[in-house]
Amino acid sequence: MVIFLRPKSLSPQWGVQQPDLGLAYCVSYLKQQGIETRYHDEVEADRVPRVPDDPWVVISSSDYTMNNDGSPTIAEARSILAGVGRADGRRSVIVGPYSRQALKIIPGAIAIDRESDPERPLHRVVSGEDLDRIHGIWRSYEQFQPPGDLLENLDILPFPDWEAMSAAYPQSTTYEFNITTRGCPFNCSFCYHWRGKKVRYRSLPNVIEQLLLQQRRGATFIDFKDDTFTVSIRYTMELCAVMLESGFRLPWRCHTRPDMVNLELFKAMKAAGCQSVGLGVESFSQAVLDAIDKEMEIKSVAESFRVAREAGIKTFAYIVFGFPGENEESLRETLKNVLQINPDQVQFAFATPFPGTPYYQAMKRRGFEEADDLSDFNILRKAPVGSEQLTADEILQFGKFAKKKFIQQRIQIELSQAARLKHPLRRLKSVRRYLKVMRDPVSWVI
Ligand code: SF4
């Protein structure tokens, strides 16, 4: 028996708390290997489930282990482990992007390396194999056993155990996730490459089989969680064609880089049901992009939003304030461009040096010290560091100002659209959208 515990989300700003795709894969893989599992979600330290003495406990180090780069939950993981009698980390495994960091405060546990595919090392640990022989684990904060080969054939993985996850989220069971690849080959210095740099692709029949299964069981929307969904334009074009041929008809969204798209691709995606695309812009300053090794020409960004709109796909811009090279001028330049491009949604986040990234190493050299439990990290709410020219507080204040400006712009757009509508029902709907912006800006600008 292996017991999975997922700490209660700390990030209500992500919207509705959703099942964890990474844990769902781990649960289904262990089940496939004949291991009995039990899954507890939204666990709080003062309301822990009863855990017998002998099973292994697997706990996540973040809001999500694969859906998003959620906030660290390692302080909560420590409290929960104490609550189930594992304060010493005995027979406990930590997964997710902050697993190694968690060993600083839960020293007796074992961490699955975030750049490894977690399923096989996790299986070997909970099967009681000799730890010396298992690749891709941290035995302590300092003691790493290098990863073996990454999974080349992702098709060997069973589909994520959605039923186990979604029982805790009746409100979101029809909003499902999928992931067609693992890994991203780019070198952005702030990114912790939690699925490694080598891109692996699921076969198209394998992806389609899962999509049709999701459609049959009543999903109403698919959110593709690939790091860079269009990392191979050819693969994405083929996937879109097969989606159409197969009878898959659900709307979906995905996330990618602005320089990895074009009009033809967006048209194919639109025809296959794509409703919205998240584009990782980060900044509209070429100097800032260069400083974080984004390897992207700024001129590709506006064009990507333009062609998405031409294809009829809604856009979601990911912006980060405060990276190296950021100054007052670059902040204003970024905001000016965001307002001009006018994406349907935007996320303004704050530069956060995640341990193990080149950006973190650079900030360490400038004297940055993170809390052991990373409680100072929340990319949407806190600016833990400044840039060379701006303080953390100046960056935070600008972020708040930018959100306000964007919301004001959206409200103006909603109101002017409502005024133009002749049909009273449509006008009513438009005004309700406006009220939603007023009441819940988080749903528009997260
Ligand atoms: S493109 Fe995205 S996933 Fe890839 S390295 Fe950059 S930030 Fe990370």
C-alpha cells in the first residue's frame, strides 16, 4: 500500500483548485505495477487522514507536480508528515519541483529528482529496492544519485488516474488535462526544467486514445500542459489532423512560446478545437530577454498575438517583472506593449529565483538568501528579489499598477462592446462579464 497526500493548495489565485496531473500519473503507474494506492487531496496539517505505520507515504512539494509551477508546499508537507507520524521523514517520498529543497526541512525523506520522470524511481523506492541502485533520487539534500535514462517511450505510461484525483474536485471534473510531450529544449535561465531538456513525444494514437476516453467520460474542456506545446510544429500539425479525423470534438487550450507558432499552425489548431493559447512572453525588453537566455526575438511576440487573433484563437500572455536588466523603462515598455497587444488574459508574475536554476545561482552571487521552506516564494503575489536597478518593492508595486491598468482596459472594452449590442440578452450577458471583471479580477488577470 502506498498513500498519496497532497497538501491543500496555497494558491487560490490559480482559480479553482484542480487535480494534480503529476500525482495522477504516479498513482496510475503504481497501480499498473500491482501496488495498492490510496489518495488524499487537500490535506491540512490539522486534519490528516489516518495512516498506518508500514505503508510508504508520497507527498507533493508544490501545488502541482505537473500542471503548473505552483507555489511550494514543503512547509505544509512537513506539518502533514508530522501529523501522520512521519516527522522524521521515514518511509516518505517527496515529489514535484521542490522535492530536493524539501529535504532541507524533512531530512529523513527521499526526494524524486524533478528532472527525472518520477514514475519508475518512485516505484523502485516503494518496492523496497536497494536505494543505492536507484537513479534519479536525492537521498539527502547533498546526496544525489544521477538520473538514469529518461523514459523514451512515454506510451508505456498508463493514462493518469483521473478518477482517483477528481473525486476531490467535483467542480472541475469536466475540465481535464492532457500532456503530449515531456521536456523542453530551451535554456531560459529562470526555468527549472522539471521534465528535463530532452523532448519526448507520445505517439499520436496514444494521445488520441486518451483524448477520446476523456471525451467519452464527459470532459468538456482539455488543458494541454506541455511546457512548449508546439515545440515541433510538424508534430502539432499532425496531432491536429488526427484529432479531427478521430472524432475528437472538445475545445482545448495549450501553452507555448511566441516564436514557435505561425498562422498556418494556428489555423490548424483552431480547426482542431483550440480556443486559447498561452504565450510565454516574459518581457517586451530585448535586453531583459537576452539576460534570461530566452533566445527569442522581441519582434516575434506581437506577430504571434496577431496571427492567433487572425486564426480566431484567444490569447493569454505570461509576463514576468523583475528579471535581470529590468529597469523603469523596460517595465513601462512591457506594460505599454501588453496594453497595445490587448491579450484576452494576462498573468503578471514576479521574477523568482527557484533553487537549482542559473538565475538562482546568479542571484546567490548577489547575496540572495531564500527561506529553507521557500515560504517567501509565490510568483503571483510576492517579489522576492529586485533587479540591478530596482528594489523588490518597486517591482511589486509596478506589478500591482500593471494589473490595475489591464483590468481598466478590459472593463472599458466590455462596456463599449455591451453598448454596441442591440439584442437585450446579449447585452445582459456582456454586462455580466463586466461585473465579473469588477468582482473577480483574478479570473481575468491572474
Ligand atoms: S520555453 Fe518555457 S519551459 Fe522551455 S525553458 Fe523556457 S520557460 Fe522553461
